[in-house]
Amino acid sequence: MAVDRDPEQVETGVIHALVDFSGKDVLEIGCGDGRLTRRYAGPAASVLAIDPDEDAIASARADTPEPLQSIVTFQVADVTQLDLPRSTYDVVLVSWSL
């Protein structure tokens, strides 16, 4: 049985109240199946969404609507192993990753 997380979109509303994603480059650590990514990515300039779970990333890619595919890159990765230059991202989200 699938779990419907945040059906009332409270989490989504709080994130949008705290962060303006418009034109921002975003790094999302622990994106899982992209559920949250799809809820904020629309106004962003770019999104790199990473997760170490290959199956979750495959699901995220498959479920991403066409308009977001040019904005969002889903990557199988462990953030501790990535070599990201400083000041590359305007916003970093960490969800379900601690």
C-alpha cells in the first residue's frame, strides 16, 4: 500500500513560504522518488536532485512531467562523495536524509 505523504500539501506550502525558488539553482539532497522535487521545481532555474537509491532515482525520472525535465537532473549519488564547487547553488534542501 502506497503512503500518500503530505496530501494536504502543508509541507509544500511551508517550503514555498520560506523559500523563493524563482530563478534559483537548487541542490536537493535525499530526493528519493522526486515527490518533493516536483512540488517546488517549476520556478527554479535548475535543480540537481540526488539520492543514493538507484530505484528511487529511476522512479523520480519516470514520474517527472515533461516541462520539468529540462530543469531537473536526478542523479544517483552520495552527497559525501560529490565534489561540488562552493557557491554553485542558491538553495540546498535536505529531506529525509539525516
